[in-house]
Amino acid sequence: MLFLRVLCVLCGDPDRGSDPNDENRRDAEDAEEDWTMSASWSRERGVSEGSRGSDAPGPSSCYLPPMNVPAADAVLNRMAAAGYTVFRNGLHNLNLVGLRATPGTPNAFCDLICAVYYASTNDLRIDAFPATTKPGTYWLQNPSKVDGTAILMAGQHRGAFTFGKHKGAYECLVQKTPLPVRRDDDHDDVADPTKGVVQTGMFNIEIHHASDSHASTVVNKWSAGCQVLSDPHDFLNFMNLCRLSAQTYGTAFTYTLLDWPA
């Protein structure tokens, strides 16, 4: 059983790519975070394994955990109902799924990034990691593109990610094929994935973590369109699963992003 620490993180700006100013964001520390909290939790075979950790209070109920972890079958059934490919054959054949909280809390890690897979023949698991699938307030209000900040559109993105480096610093999943985004250009603090111009292209959208040292509680500059796990320790577990899966199924990963009731 895989235990997951629940805390928070932040993403990079997928549109800024090799812009040298982009590196400066990684040095920004979220000063709002005057508390930390750790908890361990997972859900396997649709049964909650509970949680453990400190009793430190948080500024929002969003942080513990961001949403109820659904049963593995519920996620796969939703994918199948939408006509998406579901990987059920073989062990550790990962269904990488983002669950976007609907509605969500602005600038908070209220989403989940999940790996749904068979660990053994009758052992269907869902390992769920607190994350954001939406940009933070900073980039919504200060977009790096005149068209607005990128919000990855819901849907199944086949073979869209592979292994690469996040700003040359650590291994993550990087964009491999063109992806569709909506451009949020109203400069408010709410990411709206249903409005704005639609663009498809290579926007340097990645699946990575926020701070290298701790879990983050607010998104702010950590996400400008990337899918970001809040805890670097969770991210290590996530990447270990991807590496294990790649040994059998290759290094191209399909990512399915679903709107999910909180």
C-alpha cells in the first residue's frame, strides 16, 4: 500500500519556455505559508485507508484533503462513459487522470492527480495526489501572453507526455504532443476553463511539483497552466510509478483530465 503525504505545491509558466526570467519564479517562496501539515492517505480498491498526521490547522478545508478520493472503478467508468481509452490490461499500466474540482477554490490545491492501475490481477488501485490543474492567481492577473493564461482543456490527451527535465533541474513529465488550452484573459483571480479563445500547440505544459523543500498551500506563481503536485514527496512516488510503468509500456503517457464534483 502506498501512503501519500498531503501538503501543497506550485507550477511553472508553460508559455515562457526558455525565457531566462522564467527561472526567477523558482526562487519565489510562498510567504503566506506560516504553517505546515502532513498527512498520509491513499485509496485502494475503492476503500479509504484513512489518514494520519499533525493536527495543525489550515486556512481552508481545501487542504485536508482537496477532495474525497473516488473509487478507482468510478474514475475508470467515467472515462469509459466519455468514450476515452481505459488501460485495464497488464500490471502497472497507468491511467494518469487529473480530477479538476468543480467548483474549485481559487489559488488552492483543490484538485487531484491520480494513477489508476492494477498492482496485481485483482488489485485495482488509485493513488491520488493533491494538485492543481489550473493556473494560480499571479499568472491569471499577470499573464505572460497577450491572449491570456493557458488552462489545459478537459479531455483525454493521448500520448501527450513523456520524461523530461523541469527547467533542467529534475525529471518530470513534459509535453510531447500539441495540447488544447483556453486562454483566460479577464485578469481576475478565478481560472475559468469554459471561456476564452481555444489554442492548440506546444506550450511547455508539464506535470511537475512546486517547492523542492516543502508542500505548498497556495498556488500563486507555481502554475501558469502546468499540472502541479503540491508535495515534492508525493511527486517522487508519482514519478516512480511512471518509471515502473515505462519499463513495460513505453515512455509516452496518456493524460485524462476530468471535471469532477468536489
